[in-house]
Amino acid sequence: MFIHLGQETVVNEKEIIGIFDLESTTVSKRTRDYLNKAEKRGEVINVSYELPKSFTVCSNKKKKQKVFISQISSNTLLKRTIYKGEKK
């Protein structure tokens, strides 16, 4: 299953390592350091022209990581990963 992250960007659900809320996670210095290092390595992709609300960390079969910054909230992205037939 593919998850829409914003604009014209979709990722395979199997590649998602984590979906994080930007506001609550960037309070931590470790998270800020991680995002800064990922950006310097060219791993950050901004899929929004609006105020970012979340970031999604993905890794493909070659173990190459990408961090997608999105205007869609982490809660909404999480809901998109739940199959329609499943109950909460």
C-alpha cells in the first residue's frame, strides 16, 4: 500500500520507519541534530509549500534513508497507514 505524504509524493508503506510530529519532537536536541545531519547529507525532501507539521523517515531496500517534511499532520498520516478493514 502507498501513503500520500503531500503534493505529488507517495511512499510505500513498507519503507516507512516512523512518522513524527514536528512540533513535539523538535523540542529534543537529538531530533534537531538528526534532522540537521540528514539535511546536510541530502536526505531531506520537503513535500510542502505550507507550514510543515510532520516528518516521515523512510528506508528503501538499499537501506538509503529519506526524510520527508510534510504539511499533513502525523495523526492524519498514521490514519492513512491503517487498512480500511481494521478497527482501532
